[in-house]
Amino acid sequence: MSKARFDAVIAGGGIVGAACAAALTLRGMKVALVERDVMGSGATAAGMGHIVVMDDSPAQFALTRYSQQLWQELAGALSFRAEYEACGTLWIAADEEEMAEAGRKQSYYRDRGVPAQLLSAADLAAAEPNLRAGLAGALLVPEDAVVYPPAAALHLAKIAQARGTSLYVGRSVKQMAAGEALLDNGDLLCAPILINAIGASAPELTPGVPVRKRKGHLVITDRQPGFVRHQLVELGYLKSAHSVTADSVAFNAQPRKTGQALIGSSRQFGSESTGVDPAMVSAMLARAAEYMPALKVLPAIRIWTGFRAATPDKLPLIGPWPADSTLWMATGHEGLGITTSLATAALLSAQIAETDAPIPVEPYLPARFSSSTALLGPNSFAARKPSAKETS
């Protein structure tokens, strides 16, 4: 067994962990980044890579918008393999009720400096010819982007490594507490700062952390350039994403620079299997075909699954863990881990360095869940009753 000392040890080499390593090394810290597989694997490799501003709550908006701006600053340095493209998001309204929601979102965004434009039914048809006729319109958010997450995570890990980060690839952290991280080969990494960034598996290292796995499926098609031009999301997606109990599907399609279309999305609680659920995939593709009928004849070449790290209040855990003065959290991002990775790293590094954070950190602090009630309190998954909106 060997023993090494660092200023910070990060468990998890996905995009959040890699971003944290890059941010901490920028402050001159000696960092170890531990990844059990390869950098950018796990949920990072399974995600869509939609860099999107969301407005479910003021805290969610602040984090996603700030992170999007950080992505815009980083974009020029990314290699072509990262496939970064500011294609914009079209929030699609199927009827007048959803068009009213599009108008609400437009007002909210524009009041906060986010460009957004309402499209009529005719404008939408011109923008995305493969959508079905009869849709009411859409909201275009042009600064939203897409990125290929594994390549982006590898870019961040390389930045961190170039600044002196020690990469432990193919190793996993078995225990992490009280300033020590024990690896699966018996090596011991010691540091006053230990960061749990292993996403949906975070409770394995930190019992009691209020994170649950939420399984999702994605399908990628054969190449047909121009079939999808923007990130497409049905406004009904908001209902499915809000639910903390029910399984759900929603139409979500992304253009890839390869000419392929990436199709989602599904959400499942209670499934620990990494296998593909044929019924869930069928429901997801049927929903997608309601919006883009030509998808029925576009060949699918791969289907995969991943696990989102969900918290009871749909906000990530960014900051110190109250039960251990050496332990910090960077997890619980649910479906927004790619978007918010850069902001998460910025907020965490500011707290560690005891400097002013770029946005208020209070909404994301793990201390909002006490250790004794994290899973059983009034905001917990078990205790919380879904609202009528969430079950609709």
C-alpha cells in the first residue's frame, strides 16, 4: 500500500469531477482525480450534452445560465471532437395552452438577459421541416448549445493534468472520509479536501446523501444530415421532468455534427439494471414519432442507458457535507450535469478558497438536507407527495 498527500482528492472523472479538478488547479491546488473506468465515462458518456438554460426555479436558472456563459467562454478552446455547436433550443408547443407557456418562458428569459424568440406555426415548420403539421409554434432560445460530453470531459481532465493533477484511471475509491480516500488497490490518498463527484453512486461513498438513481434511455439514428436542425424539446417535457415518482417519456431530439439524430428521453425511478427496457424505448420512440413521423423509417443504430443523480428538490449538492469537515459534494445534477458542470466547479472552488462565488451558493449547499432527515424529511422522495401537475 502506498500513501500520497494532496490538497484535494476528487472521486469521479466524469465531466463534473474533471471540471472541479481544472478549477482547483487554477487556484494552485495539488489535486488527485480518481476514475474507476475512463475519463468521461459513466453518466457523462450516457448523456445528451444539451447545454440549456432552465427556469424551473430561480436557483436552477442562475446555475444553468451562469454555466452556459462559461461554456461559451470555453467553446473556442474545445477540439472538434467535442462537437460544440450553438444550434439553439426549440421548445415546441403542441397547442395553445403550451404556446402560452412558451410566451411565459420568453418573458422570463428576456427579463433576465437571455435571448428568446416566439415562432409561429409557419416559422416552426420552416425551421424544422420534419416536424408534423398542426403544431402551435415554439420558443427559440438561440444561445443554447450541444456538446459531445465524453470529449468535453477529457478536455477538462487534460487541462487539469497539464496544471499538475494526478490522474488515477482504472481505480475506484472504496472509502472516503476524515481526510482519507482508500482506493481499491489499497493505496491511500490523503487530503484536507475530499470531493464526492460520482453522480448517482454518491451514496455508496457518503451514506445518507439525498441522491437517487433515475434511469434514462437514448437512441441514436443513422446519418441523415439536416434531419434535425435544433435541439428539439416538447414543452410537455417539463411535466415529465418535474415528476419525482412516476416513470415518463417525452420528445427530445438533438442534431449531431455527424448528421445523426439523438433521440430521448425517458425517466425511471427504481430500476437498478443497466439493461435496455424495450417497453420504455418503444414508448419513447412512439412519443418522438408523434412529433417527427419520419423517425419511424430512420434506422436506429444504437440504444443505451444511463443513471441521472436526482435530489428531492431537483437542485444539485455543491459544497461541504455537514457530517465531515473534510468532505465536499459535487453531485445530484439529475439531467443537467453537462450544462452545470462548469458552474459547479466554479462554485465549489470559490467555497474551498473562501472567496466570493459568482452566484449565491446557498440554494445548492448540502446542508439544506440535515443528515438525519435527508431521505426521510418533508422534502424527501419517500415523504413528498407529487403535485397534480407532476402526475398529469
